[in-house]
Amino acid sequence: MENKYIYQDAFVELQQIVADIEDGEVSVDELTSKISRASELLAICKAKLTASEKEVEKLLEKLDAAPDTQTE
């Protein structure tokens, strides 16, 4: 799944799909494609969040491993 979505773009589109479905603005014929697209967007968001979480964990590990520069 090649995409150049940033998290915010995917999230906004996903919110719009959900709103359209909740408001009844999606016909039964469109429902399958909307659900499929929502699934793709969820995968994009999950991948971005997972990658961000891993980066934060790496940064925290570096901070924990760094020598304490504070003097007591």
C-alpha cells in the first residue's frame, strides 16, 4: 500500500467517511467502497502511530542511557 498521506490527512478523511455513514449520506452501493477506504485509512493511521511510538521509545532509551549531567 503505497501512500504519501500524513497522519492528519488520513485522520480527517476517515472522520469524513464516518460522518457520512452516520448521517446516512452513503448509499448502500457506496458503503462497501467507503468501508474499504476507511480500512486503508485506519492502516495508515496505525502505521504512523506505531512508527511515532517507536521513535519516542528510542529517544527515551537514549535519554536513559545518557550520562547524568546534573550536579548535585
